[in-house]
Amino acid sequence: MTNKIVEVLLVEDNPDDVDLALLALEDHHVANRIEVVRDGAEALDFLFCRGDYAHRSPGNKPRVVLLDLKLPRVDGLEVLRQIKDDPRTRHIPVIMLTASQEEKDRIRSYENGVNSYIVKPVDFDQFKEAMRAIGYYWLLLNEPPPDTP
């Protein structure tokens, strides 16, 4: 899925959470094109079209990033900081989707420009509903700003 339009970039290292998120998004038909990356460094490579993703078109930005906080190689806060610090990516909505209920993590996420902070529900049905609501709002209702050069 390298040069196709990507609606959702899912940055998640837990295979069970990846499977649940994909199942929930597909069940509710809110996203057709989902790219999954397993760590923060891969997410940055994907977004900035470098490394294994150097062949990607920089204009093919995801409509939303679902970002885990605790990631290998580069943590979610650093990924968020780099997304929001770069004029090419700062307008991409980033949803922190994490197990962390720590107030300091929520505060630091908002200080770094996260658009939403959601604690992953443990119950599968609640998780499915959360993913449906995320997809519905960010992909169908939200009006993003026009692309900037």
C-alpha cells in the first residue's frame, strides 16, 4: 500500500491491538485504506517518505494518525512532536490511542499538539465502539484544512 491513498496510519506495536483496531474499523466500514507500522521510527519514515518508504509520494498524507504512546525505537511523544513541528505534516490529526491513564502522559501529549487522547478500552465491544467513533468523526465528519505546500 505504498502509493495508494492512506486514510489511517495506525502506529501500534502490539499485534493484538492491531488486529482489534483493523477488525473494528473494517466492521464499521469507516476506513478502507489503513497502513500499519510497528514502531515510532517506521512511522516517521512513512510520514516523511524516507528509508523503506522513500518511494512514497509526500503528498499522500494519511487523513488521521492513530498513535500509541509506548513504542519501540522512537516513543509516541517524539513521533507526535516531529509530526507537529513540521509544516508538511502539522495539520494531520493525531489521536493518541494508548493504555496509559497517566495524567502526565495526557498533559505532555496535549502540550505537543495531539488532537485527541483516548485510553484504549479493555472490553472488546467498547474498543470496537471507540474505533467506530474515531473513524466516523475523523474520516467522515471532520473538515481538515486545505493542503499546504
